[in-house]
Amino acid sequence: MTGETPMTSPPPSRSGRSPDARSGAGSAAVASTGRTWLVPAALITLSAVPIAAGAARLGQFALGAEITAENARFFAMPVGVVAHIVSVSVFTVLGAFQFVPRLRRRGARWHRAAGRITVASGLVAALSGLWLTLFFPRVAGDGVLITGFRLVFGSAMALFLVLGFAAIRRRDFVRHRAWMIRGYAIGLGAGTQAMVHLIWFPFGGMAEGTTRALLIGAGWTINLVVAEWIIRRRAAWAVRGQFLTRPVS
């Protein structure tokens, strides 16, 4: 006998897990929760620049700003401009929270209601964008290429959202998710375009003409490439999960 008090481990809980195990599980849950909210936070951050620019434009309308050569084209068609700014802002912010699995699983009613608003606002954003492309006064230097990009990607966004809505009506969750991700990627294009222009500026200065058109097209293309990568990765995980859970004969 040494006279020392023997060291004992804390008694396990009723669930059979020790305090250390419970602490580890709690830490993992906190980390998982943090990662869950990283996606919507990143998406909203990406859309912050175009949303801020749109809010500033709405402020000009509300305060009756002086009409100048730079903003005259916006005052020429305020209804279409306001519809586009408001709808695309709602679409990008509300759509970001559709990527939170916890909200989809535990808040099915919220997910459905928010999803309907997201689809409706996305369609208004796409259609108003197409209308502005066709009838809005062009920026000096914008040509056929940038108009073509806007018509193609705007039409694709509207189509993807309609296909996504049709898929969920058929209870086809896989195709619904894929089409909605593609539509959201296009709707988030303005944020990526701002980043692309920011990266370009130190090397090429202010982009104009064909360069500006290519950078705008690149923003939409980058988003769609990332969207397809996410869709295909999820599909690969689903196939792998089915293989691992398949009973061995």
C-alpha cells in the first residue's frame, strides 16, 4: 500500500457513455453546426455586392435623386429595375438557406413555403432580366455578345426553376435538387461577376466591350461548373451509400 488515493474514471451516464464521450460528441455537434451555416453565409456574402448596389439604386428612386447621364437609363424604366433588384435579392438570400440540411429535415413546412417564394422570386428575376436586356437602354460599349449571354443565361435560369418545380411536384427530389442548384447558380452570377472583375482590374484595368462581356459570361460559367460539380458529387455519394448498405448475399 502506498497510501495514495487511486485514480478513478468518472462514472458513466445512464446512456452508458462517459462524460468524456459526451463532451466529444457535443464538440462534434457544435463543429457540424458551424459547418452547416458556412454555406449560406458564404452564398450571402457572395451576393452582398450586387445586393448593396441594388439597394443604393432603390435609394435613388425613393429619395428622388437627380437624374444624370449615368442614371438616366434606370429612371427611364423604374418598374423593371425595381422588380429585378427586389426579386433577385430575395432569391439569392432566401435561396441560400435552402442549402441547410437541418432546415430541410426539421422544418419541412418552412422549406416548402420558402421554396415557393424562392422559385417565384427567381422567375421574376429571370424574366425581368430578360425584359431589361431586350428593352433597357444599353451601356455604352455593350454589344451583341453580352446581350447574347444575358438572353441565354436568363432563359436557362427560368427553365431550370420551372423544371425544378415540376420535379418536386412529381416527388422527384433528386432532379428537383439538381435543377434548383443550377437555377440558383445562375441567379448568383452577379456576385461572381463582381469578383471576376475585381481580380481582372489590377492586370487589365476597367473592362470594356468584349472583355467586359467575356468576364460577365465567365461569372455565370464558373457558377454553373461549380453547380455541376456539387450535383455530380452528391450523386456519387448516393451511389456509394447504396453500395455500402446493400446486403451481402
